[in-house]
Amino acid sequence: MDISPEEINPGDKFQDFTAIVTVHKSPTDTVYFQVDDTTRLYPYNFQSTYKGMERIVCGITVFASKVPGYGYFTEVQWYDQLDKGTFANAKPSGANDGLDIISDWMTSCEDGFLTLHYSTWWGSGSVPHTFTLVSGQNPSDPYEVLLVQNANGDVKGEIADSIVYFDINSLPDTGDSYKTLTLKWTDSGDKIAEKEFRFKTRKP
């Protein structure tokens, strides 16, 4: 879709938000934000910033006017890239260090991604933590996944939180319906924790 210059006129301010979105580019090279499984935004000042499909957290101003097919006009005030974890079908070798999943708006399953707001022990900032989401652990339920954190020995210091996301769209196609995604992980008390999400396959 081509957008004419006169259309880039957002009009009245609608609301300010902090959001986690997927950055997409359409076949006609229009960059848009996918907020959830159904909501799109048109970030008119983000068109030259596209680096590939990714998840970001951003501060945005949403305006009342729309671009057909791309949702409300949106101005991006700031943004940060989120860490992307590995989605695999085999459990990795190494440690499985406990962490806690924070149940807030940042922890979500939308647009074919699982995004997790978590807290864990952090020591040296130079030691990277490795996050792997593993499928295929339960033969009777293809939508059960296991989160594994390997802190690579960085298990002392102080507790802090961060965000990691996984592209889980390769799970069996849900069609136009939702399936229950069951997430399991080892919590900070070394117990197995569990949380359920609604998952729907991302369509092109």
C-alpha cells in the first residue's frame, strides 16, 4: 500500500502508551506494529528504522486518525530492543537455574511470540544468561513448553528483572482458533512452576 504525504497527518492525540509490539514490514514495504493478535498501529516516524521482524518495548503516542489496513497513526517517542531467546525441540545441556515469571502486562502470548517478564539473580554484567524454550517434552501435548535458564555460573549478586521473547510460531498450526499453551519452568525455590496462555498461530 502506498501512503500519500497528505495522509501523514495524525490529527488529535488519542493517548500515550508503553507497549510491547512486533515490528513488521508488509509486502509493499510499509512498517507497522502488531500489538496483539488483531491490533495494528502505523508508526509514521519509524518507517526508516526497520531492521527485521523483532519485538520491542516502546513509548508511543497514538492519534485518533487511521491508515486503512494499518490502524491508528502512532508516533514513537522511544524504544528498546528485547532479548530474543532460542526456541528448540531438545533440552540444552548445562544448568537449569531458577527464575520467577512476573505476571503482568509484559508477560504475554501474542502474534506468534511468547514474551516473558522475569526476575533472577544477576552478578557480573559481563556474564550472559542463556534462555531456551523447549518444545516436544510432552508427547501428548504439543503446546506444552519448558523454559530453561542457564546463568552460566552467574547466580550470585542481586535480583533484577528483564524481558525475553521467543518466536513460537513453528508450533502446530492452530488455524483460526486458540490453543492452550502451557509453560513450565524451575522457579527460584527450585520447584516446577506452570502458567497457561492462549496461543494462536501468526498468519502472514
